[in-house]
Amino acid sequence: MTARTPARVAAQLGQAGALGAAGQQLGALSLPVIAAGLPGSTPLTLGLITAAAFLPHLLLGLFLGALADRLAPRGVMLLMHAARAGTLLLAAALAHAGVLGAGVLAGIALTLGALGALHDAALQRWLAGLPDRADANRAVQTGEQVALTVAPGLSGLLIGSLGAAAALLAEALSFLGAGARLSRVPAPVVLSRGTGPLLRDAADGLRFVWGHGTLRRLALTAAFVNLSRAMTFTLLSYYLLREVGVEPLVLGVVLTVSGLGGLGGAWLSRRTAAVPDETLLRRALTALAVAGLLVPLGDGGWTLALILLGRALGTACTVTYNIRQDTLRQALSPAGMEARVATASRTLLWGSLPLGAALGGALGGACGVRPALLIAATLVFAAPLLLGRVTPAPQATPAPLG
């Protein structure tokens, strides 16, 4: 095998993805922790900083997808890695100088979110051009789950022992490492399209997704499931820390186990590669709903194992579903529109996150946290009905590597 074989390219993309995802996860965990330590910080402060990272995906995703469809994917991704590293190095310098306030943190989160959204759009275009999309998606998802497993403990260790500046520096180094690894990966030759107004190109992506039955149902199903998972995520920390009464260390263990479950999901996706798309997607959604029911059954003692099992199984089902869903969406995307189709789908998906978070908080306050978790899990049982019929994926046409 040479460095240019498809399997080698997928592995290299996965390695670069792991380093980049480590930077993203460290940032997602460290910025709120840093904000919590600021004088006068409130829960609203943390919420606004966290929301700032999501806003670019929701507000700019369609335009960034249109932009990514005009540019070489690897070049865009390398530039985004470098820009995110530079942003974090600046943040580390400000933290060391003691001038890292809430407004600056929100600006950093917003900038990192926008750069990450463009990176992700370019990545989807790159993956769509590979001859074996399933292996490539699996490699990227595996790298992300490795980062999700390691990042929570590493972030806490760095902030607790060395301070905020060290954590931000580590994030910057992760992105620089991802760029260095990515620079050695041969990129496929992809078709560039779109020379008219950016707004029209962005609208074309959304119009195509909404007009394609399978892509529309995939996007709506993912948005519905994410609404439920946002409800669960919003309530989980409160439930474990306040109602079950676990130590923060145990909460970190729960997050780590979730990452290990994701690695299991990546392995399972390979074992189920021969299962038809519609069958696998329906089974993964049903198993995800069952796994969600285990979480509110744990109330301390040995039943904490039910929470760990529910989170691990839930993440495994999510990763298995996402790998097959992403591969199918890429196969159904017209050449030259891969990034726009991906970002149009993700705009619908991201739009459900703030709604799910608000709904979870409202239900938790109205009827209690445990009943709200049960409602969130039960909602997922309706997801297979939303999915409907799934168009089989056409055979991938290998793109030349260059």
C-alpha cells in the first residue's frame, strides 16, 4: 500500500480528525470553565458563551457551504486549522495577561465556531470525493470519538494544574498538529461549481435538500433526534450532580464512557456494512430510544451502571447512525454541491439544538428532571416514523487522488 491508496487516505484523515476534534473538544470544555471563574460570572454568561460557538453553524452554515463548494477542500481545512490555532494563541496570551473577560471569550467562541463551520463544510466535500466514503466517514468518526474520550479529563487537568492559558495553548497545538497531519494527505480532484451570487448558490443547496425526499427526511429526523438529545444533555449534569448526588469526577467518567461507546459504534458500523441503509438506520434509532430510557432509571448506587450503560449505548447508536447517514447523504449529493447539501442538512439539525435545550429546561422545571429525561427518550421512538422510505445509495465513483 502506498500513501495514496484509499484506505491510507481514510486513516490519515482520521488521524488529522482526531487532533482537530481534540482541539474542538478542549475548547468546548475549557471556555465555559474559564468563564465560570470570571468575577461576576453567572449561568447566563456561560450560556451566551456556549451559544456563541453554535451561532455560526445556524446563521452562516448555508453561505459557508456555498463558499466551500468553490474552493479546494484541503486548502480550506489547512487554513481553518491555522486560523483556529492563531485565535487560541491570542486567547492564551490574553489569559496570561489577565485580560480575558466574558466579552472576549464570547468573541473567541464565535470566531472558533465560524472557522469550524467552514472547516466542516470543506471536510464533507472532501469525504464525498473519496472512493470508499464509508471507510472515510468511519475513520473520521473514530478520531472524533477518541478525542471525546480523552478531552474531558485532559481539559480539567490542564486548567486545574496549569491554568487557563495552558489549556488554550494545548488547544492551539492540537489544531497545528491536525494541520501538519492533513498536509500529508493527498486530496481528491473535486469539481468546482458556483460562480454566481453566493446567496443563490446557498439557496440552491437548501432547495435541493428540501426537494429530495430522502435527504429531507434524513435532515428532519436528525433534527428531531437532536432536539431530544439536547433536552437530555441540558438536564444530565443537573440530574447527576444535584439529584443523584455524584461527585464531579463521576460526571467526567460518564462523559468518558460516552466516548468509549462512540468507538464501539464506529466498530459496529463496519460489522453492519452489509445491512441495507433503511434497515440499519431504523434499528439504530430504535436502539437509541431504548438506551435513553436507561438514564433516568439510575438514581445512585449500583443503578449508576444503568446511566453509564445508557450513555455508552446511546453514543454507539448515534455514531453508527451518523456514519451511515453521512455516507448516504454524500452519495446522493450532486457533484459540486457536496458542501452545500451537507450544510443545508446541518442548518436544520443545528436549529433544533437551542429549542431542545429550552424545552428540556422548561420540562425539568415543570414536571421534574427525571420525568423530563423520560419524555426526551420516549420522543426518539417516533424518529423511525419520520425517516420513512430511504433511497438506496448509488455506487461511489472513485475520484482521482492528487
